[in-house]
Amino acid sequence: MTHSSRFSPACVVAYPRDNDASEHEVATQLCLARKLAELLQCQVMEPYQTNSARPGTAHYYVPDQTLIAPAQAQELGISDETQFFGGMVPYDFVASKAITHGLWRRHSAAPEGWSHVLAERLGDAVLEGYTAFSAEDATQAGTALLRRGPIRLKPVYANAGRGQRVVQDVDELKSAIAEMADITRGVVLEENLTDVETYSVGWCRVGGYTLSYVGTQGLTQDNSGQDVYGGSILRCILDEPAALTSLDMTQNERDAVTLAMRYDAAVSQAYPSLIASRRNYDIALGQSMTGTWRAGVLEQSWRAGGASIAEASALLHLAHHPDCREIRAYTQERYGSTSEPPDQRELVFHGQDSQVGWLTKTGGIVRENDGGT
């Protein structure tokens, strides 16, 4: 589906970029920028330097992080979602896991701009849990949750599943809290599900196109043996997210779409200045602490994320094949030097990364008889 777009960029730039971005992160950002430039029918400017831009040149930005308003909006000249791939939030914590849960107590420590009504609006669209910004609040909230079973602690700015820890009792809880480097940045304490299946639901708007999708994601072991994000397979359509329900879906997929749309509506009401051309929600379905079936949104992502190469690949394919109703697209990440060299057409990164070690990352359209992630 297309929508009107007032913005016609002269070029796409993979910017802003974190100064500490590793080799595979840079490669992923550039790969995404090139795919979006093809969709927008313009060139990629690389390398990009702010002092080399010609006055009046219209750039389409592909940042590697969620942007923070108003400073970055003014710096980049961004006024709406048509000018960049990702999201822009009024406070940095809005882009983190922190907003998925409410505080332990209304008077508990919280950053400036915190919405006290969001948790009420989210209701049972999320799992049972709390967000804490102090050791005292984290201990009290965690102790209360442990009365029903094991809980999961998640640093709010960590990604790919890193830094998470499941605790079984109060002693483990206190030990985990004591080991946190800076708890004032925030920690999520959440019921721990077992037999989990994780779904991704999202949509993005680029150059007059709206892509919506529902899919699953999987885990893999990184070079240290930790379970981390291993990739996604997405069912994609060129249409608004509500149209996903018209697909022949499983009940789990249908539930995931419903929860994602509820979460998005609640956050948009709580933080109305949020703008995002890319919105992604991770939903977990599994057994709860009490043995009952539970489903809830784990977190949101408005920046270019793990599934974005799949999203861009689907956008390109569906734009070039207007008679195609639905396509499956994928991203995959595998660690270790024994990984087989991938198909060059789908290669994102293959080599030694200075932060995570040897990694092979690919993405594209799922072909018939392809395996999963």
C-alpha cells in the first residue's frame, strides 16, 4: 500500500552512527541504507560528514539509534517520519525497555518525563512486572514478584537478549541487583515465562510505501555461549497493520498482532510527541510463573533493529512485484568461524567483529524450501 509522501530525498545517509559502533553494526546500517536508497530511487552518500553536505540537500537518514528530540530534530532538520527510518522520542528512556512496565510505587524514583498513566493503559497487554531506578525499589518489586515464581531481570538499555538474568529467590535477586553497574539507568523485573515463543509485529513507512508484518524470532548462541537473538522470519504485506488480521493466521499470530497494536496505541497516547517511521514490537507467548498460558509485549523498537534488513528486503520485493500479496523475509545471525560463507546477494556481514567475535549475518527473501532461522 502507498501513501502520500511530501519528501523526495536527494540521497540516503547512514547517519547518525554511534562512535563505538562495531564492524557488523556499521555493515548492517550501510546495507539497510543501500536497500532503502534503491527503494527511494536515489544514491547513498558514504562516508557522510556533516560539514560536507551541500546547503538545501534533502537527506533521508538511517540512524543506528533512536533519535532524541528536540536537539537531533533541529540538528538534522527532521520534522516528520518521511525523512528518516526509525523513531524520535522526547526522552531517551522512552526508547528503552523501561516504559513497558510501571513503577513499584507511584512515588518511586523515575526519570524526568515519566508517564504514570502508561502502565494503566497497557494493562494485560504486557506481562506482570515493574521498572525500577533504584536498588530499594528493585528489591521490593522483585521480592513481591518472587512470591509467584522465578523472575527475569533485564537492563533497560541492553539489546539482543544480553545482560538478562533469571532469579529464583530473594538472595539471588539481591545479588543480581548488587552486581548491576548503574541501576539508576533502570532495570525491568518481569515474570519469567517458560516454553516461550517470541513473535515480532511491526510496520514501517518509507517513500510512500507502508509495510506491515508478523513473524517469529529465534535464539542462537554467541561466541561466549550465551543465548542471543538469532534472526527472524516475517510475513510481510504492503498495507496498514490492521490488514494483517485479514491473513490466514494462527491464533498465536493473531494474538501477537492484537497486543502489538494495543501497545502502540497506549504509548502513542502517553508520549504524543513520539514520531516513528519504523515500529516493532516483540511479544512473548509461554507458560507463566503459575503455570497458566500468558502472552504480552516484551518491548518496543523504533530504531533500525535486528529485523530491519528483512523489512527493507520485503519492501523492495513487494514494490517491484505489485501483484504479490504476501512475502516472507528473513534475517539470520550466526556466530563462530565455522559458519559457511553465505550467498553474496544476501550477505550483510561475514568476519571477525571487534565486539562480538566471528559473526555471519544475512538477510533477504525466503525462497521455497529454505529452512528457518
